[in-house]
Amino acid sequence: MNSGQADIQSDLFYDYRTNVDAYPKWQAWMREKQPHLLVLWGKHDLSFELTEPEAYRRDVPKAEVHVLDAGHFALDTAADEIAQLVRAFMK
């Protein structure tokens, strides 16, 4: 691991404790701004429920949602598919 990475990762994991409390603020922002939104989700991700990607559509109905045959680190197994989806989204 690169110098300083352990501290960076530790800080990131510690910061997760504040995420859930911030969800209502983020969701309100999305409802108000209606950003162009691409959601890419690994269906084998054990950290999250498979119902969660579609939940984004409650706040951003036009969100583009894709559930991939991948896990939490989807880029490890679906990089080509993800690259194709991101390229198409960015057009």
C-alpha cells in the first residue's frame, strides 16, 4: 500500500458513519436539481440490497439505472461493460 493510503482509507471508512444522516439532504438536492444520473450496480454486491438502485428513480425519475452481473467492485469484473455504458451516457 502506498505511503499514506492506510490513513486515507481509515478516514474514508470513519466518514461513512455520517452518510446515512446526510441521505435526506442529498435526496432533496437530487429531487430539486434533477441531475443527469447514471447508476451502475453490481447485483452480487453483498453490501447493499438489490432494490436500492431503482430507489434512485424516486428522486430522479429519468435516472439511467443498470444492474450488472458484478459484485461490489464492479470494475474488477465488468470494466468493458461499464466503459461502454459511461461512454453512451456521456454522449
